[in-house]
Amino acid sequence: MGSRLYGLCPRERAVRMYPTAEPKPVIRRMAEELGVHHEALRNGIRQAEADAGERDDVLTTDHVSAAQVKDQDSGYWLSSG
């Protein structure tokens, strides 16, 4: 897979850059340099690490599944009332 950093939004680019940066940059400083909010960058890095199996957090696919269940449940309650 080639490097496709051009064309990504700044947060996505920063999330992809962070794991390969040496030494590890301070997230707040890296976010400031790239023009993104530091919490958006921090959350993106955490999510990428979870998706890669490096954290015990919820995977992106689990978030999508939970949202789909919530949508289905809300449709059930709205249609049965």
C-alpha cells in the first residue's frame, strides 16, 4: 500500500503520521502544527490503535453496529406506538 497522504483531511493525515513519527511528538503540538483540534487528533489516534488491535477500546465496526442497532430500535418504537 502506497502513501496516500495528499488529499486526506488534516486529522486523517495526522492520525496516519503519528505512529511513524520518531520521537513521538506531543499530540497537542502536532495538532497545532497541522491545524486540527488536539482532542480530535487524540481520539483519532486512539481509534486507529483500537482498530489495529493495539488497545482494548471499542472498534470502529462496533460503533457502526451499535448505531445500526440504535436506529433499528428507534424505528421499532416509533412504528409500534
